[in-house]
Amino acid sequence: MRFRYHQPIPNFYSIENPHHPKNTISDDFLNEFTDIAIASRFVGLSYSKLSDEFKMEWGIDWDNIIILKYPMSEEILKMDPSKEKCKLMDEEFQEVGAKAFALADILRENGFRADLINPLDDRVSLRAIALQSNDAVITRSNMCLFKEGLNLGFFMIQTSIENLPFKDENELKWVEDYCSTCGVCIDRCPENAFDENDKFLRKLCTAHREGCSVCINFCPFYKRGYDKVKKRYSRMKK
């Protein structure tokens, strides 16, 4: 039997977008906003500035993106795929989604345009947007890895703010090389969702249909953490 989770989130906005949105945010207010986000369960923020080429490729007109990263429940991740697990994952998704709407309202209240990007919108890849932040990489098992961890879900807010602290370089590029030497996710995958060249096959992966999280649970970045894996990688390269 195939299950599904992540049902559409209701519109939780309580404040309208301003008619003449501001496009510059002060450092003090951005720090305050970040503190509120972290107090609301998120572990950090990243920022994507979408290029004209990217927008043309995906057929969107968004420019500035705030990425809200939250840790998925470890208790739920360790569960076997089941209808109950999908239900719990969806409840968590809905709960955090409501908090993301509240953060968008804070930006609107302070004069900025802020709209949540529908995480279930198949027209655009949120992972592709995450990569535009230069703050993330895609692992061999097609998971989006940030320094804060592999077990992260995220919501995104498109905004009028032009002076967010965008990054020009990606410090996580080394992860791609590390993944090519690891292969734990390939060995552990219960669905054999990799081809003969060890390329990930999304159509065989049951993560989004049944809540499978085996690749997360066995990944060194989840078991040991980003910093420890990076130290090990640095020793390997000496």
C-alpha cells in the first residue's frame, strides 16, 4: 500500500501585503526576525538571490528568498514507513507551516512583501532554490544538506527585501566529493533506488510516498554531524 503525506497547508496569513513594500531591511531588524524564527522552532535562515537565468528556466518572477530551516522530529524519522508515520510527518509539517506564515506576517506588518512559496508546488524545485543560496548541497541520496544538519525540512518566503546577506560562494562543495567515496545510502536503501552507476532514481524512492527515511538515519552527516564529517574528510585529503 502506498501512503502520502504533506497535505496542502491552509492560508494562515492574518495581514495583507503592503501596497508599497520596502526593499531594505536593517541589520537590527533582521537579527530580531532571526531570533523570532529560532524561538519559533527554526534552526536558522538562509537566503537565495535568484538569477535571471534561474527564473527563466523555472518560469517564475521571484527574486529574493528567505529559507526557514526546521529540524524534523528524530522520533518520527526513526519510525518504519507506515500510515501512522506519514500522519505524524504531516502534522509536523502543518504545525511548522503555521509558524512560517506567522513569520511572513511579521515581515508584512513591518512593510515588506512576504509570500510563502507553496512547498507542494511542482512547478519549481525548492531544492534548486536552496542551492541558489550557496548554503546547501544535494547529497548522493538526493537530500538537501545544510550545515545545521541533514534532517531538515524547510519553508521559503519570497520577499521584496533586496539587501539580505546573500552568499557568493558555497562552502559545502566538498560534500559532493565526500559523498562519492561513501555510499552508505546506496548500501542501505531498501528500495534499491540507485542505478548501476549509483545514480539516484527518484521514481523508486518512497520517501515522499511512505515516509521512508533510511538514508537520513544512516548518513554520516546525520549520525555524526556536519563538523565531525568535515574533519574526517580533511584528514582523508591530507
